[in-house]
Amino acid sequence: MEALPDDALLEVMQYLDIADLLACRLVCRRLGSLALLPELWRHHSIDIDDVYPDDGEIPRYSICAVLRLAPCLRSWHVCLPEKYHTMFATTRCAVNKLTLWMRQVDGKGALQASLLIRNQEALGRLRRLSLGLGNAVVYYCVKDTADAYELLGTVASTSRLEELSITGFQRYPQSTLAGLDRSFLGASLKSFEHDPRRPDAEPFCQFILSTHASTLESIDLDEHAQTSTSTATLLAGMPNLRSLRCGMMPGLEAVAGCELLRDLDLCVAYDGEARAAAEFLRRATQLVKLTLRYDESKATMVPAPSPDMDFLLALAATGRSHLEELEIYVDIWEHHYFPQQQALLKALPRLPALKLLNVEARTEDDILLGITPANAPSLRTLQVFRMDLECSHDALHRDAVQKCLSLNPELKLITYAPIYCYRDDRCAWCLLGCHQEMRDDSDPERVDYVTIPRI
């Protein structure tokens, strides 16, 4: 081994895990020195999360040793407050992605998080930052305190970030934005995720959108409706916007002018904003992927939409659509049927580029029987959530299914159902015992998306 050059040893050591890299420091001086080089650490990650203890298992390596010795890491996931917070705030181990979960929302946790973020910012590698409140265990017992949200000011003023995610926060006091305009160093964000659930969160969201407007490419505002027209105005002025997820907002139709926008995930409802959303879809002929999430609670409270409020007809109105993927989600847990099945069938002939159609709702045979190569020439994948099936074997023998597959020889049909009936009350087809190749005895309770074969 002594005859091997350092480059050859480094090539081999790149396959070592963290525990083995730390062990190399005890072998000899040469390996000990090589084990501290950045190229061996930049692809490794550590996760410090004792909310879900790993069955009491002691880790093979010490987190503290990593933070003392490793020059860098790809990512670091930590829950705060934490007893090792002093080391967290002073470590020289620079990370590219930092994920912080606040288990205890108070001044102590916020201070630890702020110091940790500032330390990583000073080290110069921090490009992706994710800040979340709570988790499945403690989310519902979190008590909001104003002190914790001073942390948001630290996050918003962190320089050189390319990705920022902030989720779970409920209150945004005005002091959060105080002085940020003076400390902001320049636009850098390419991706921004935020869930502004209350109106008082919108100024903070708009601050991020405005200060990074020239660089932002992907924005996820969750499904919550915006109340201010300023948000849509900011989005419409972004020259590099490519992907957007949002709820209804005033002035949304102006965002259709973003020439690079290709991917839209929109929560829609038949309320006062429906006409604006339809007008947006009518103008946005540049979209390649569209996800519509229907707010069924509002949709069922008003009459059927007029033609100028029908989202699907508006989408296909110009006949110049470049849409290749269309996904439609309804409140599947309430088992409601998709309310615009006929509108979808009318729109298909004017969506000539459509390759994938996914309807995540209970669907009827009309959808299957209405798709042909004549009205959907480019469609190659059709995914429907449920069709009142006992199992996928039942779907295989369904007349509408086989007719759809026979009319569309290049179409792949996918549905969500049990793989095969293993219950005492088996469907008629499973009782016959045909198509045994569809059985999956390894997991009798398995329910999954299944591609329906042709008979």
C-alpha cells in the first residue's frame, strides 16, 4: 500500500462510510491525513434526530467526532433544541444543505437555530436551507411564541442561498421583517418553498419573492389561497420562473405572461377567483405539465361552472396548447367523483401534445370509453384512481377497460387497487382462479398502482 500514490488511495477511500473514515485516522498518519480531505466527505450526510430514537441502538460513529474532524458534508439534518448546540454553532464542518426541525418553539430553540445558520453561512458552503416546525409526534402540541419567529429574520437574511424551504409556521409578527432590507446582500435563490397559511405570513413571503425575483426558478406556496394581489404581481415579473405551485390568488392571470413557466400545480375552486384561474389557463399555452387540485368543499357548494369558469375547457380553448402531462386531484378520501369528466373529454382533442393523463379521483367508464387515438393521438399513459373495482384482476375483465386498451394499442392503463382478492369474499374472477400471474403472495394485503395487461 505504501507504493500506491495518494490519488489511488483517495479513489478507494471514496467508497468508505463515515465510521470507516473516522477509523482511518487510527491506522497511520498517511491515512489519517487523507481521511480529512474534503473530497472524501462532501457526499456524506448526517442525521441528528432523537425524536425517533433508533430502538436505542448506539450509532457506529460519534456525531461530535464528525463535527470536530470532518471538513465538510453534503447535508445535515438536526432537531432543535439540542444539548450539543454549542458544538453545532462553532463547528468548522461546512455543509451544503442544512435541515432544521424545531421540536420546541421558544426563544432557546430559535437562538440555537440562528447561531447554527450564521455559523454555516460564515463557512461559505451553505446553499440549501430547510426550516420546519414540529413533526408527526409533537406537531399538535407546539405552542407558538413570538420569540421563535425572530429566527425567520435570520433565515431571510442568509446570503448565497439557492434553495429555501420554510414550513409549519403559523404566526409572522411584523418585527420579523424589521431591518431585513438593510442586511440583504443580493438575489441568489433559485427555489423557494413556503406554506403561508395565514394572511400575516404574506408580507414575509412577498419579501422573499421580491428580493430574489431575478433568480427564482421554482416556487412552492402550497395550496393555501393568497389574499393580496401583490403576490401575483411579483410572480408575473419573474424572468426565470419555470415551476409554480400555489392556491387561488387575485390577479393570477397575469402570471401567464411568464414565458419560461412550464410546470404549474394549482389548487382551484369554484368561487370568486375561478374566472381568473380559467383566464390564466386560457393564456398559458406554454405549459408542459399541469396539476389541478380541486377544492371539492367549495366546488360542491355552488352550481356547475359556466363555460368561462371551466378550467379544462379554458385550458384547451386556443388549440395551441403544448401540454404533455395533466394530473387532476379531487378529494379522493371522500370518494367523490371527478365533477368535470365530460369537460375533460371535450378538451382532449384540443390537447394534441398530451402524453400522460392522471385522474386521482373516482372515475366512471365514460373516461375510458371516450379516449381514442383520434381525440388523444399522443396519449401513452392513462392513470385513474378508482373505478369501483374489487381488485386489479376485476379491472382486467372489465368491458370498458379492455375496450379502451383495444382502441388504444399504445396506451398503458394504470389504476389503484388491490393486486388480487385474498379475502373470503373474493370477486368472481379471482374465484375462477384465472390469471394466476397477477397474484402476489408475498404481500396479500398489497394495494398499489397496477398496470392493467391486455387479455
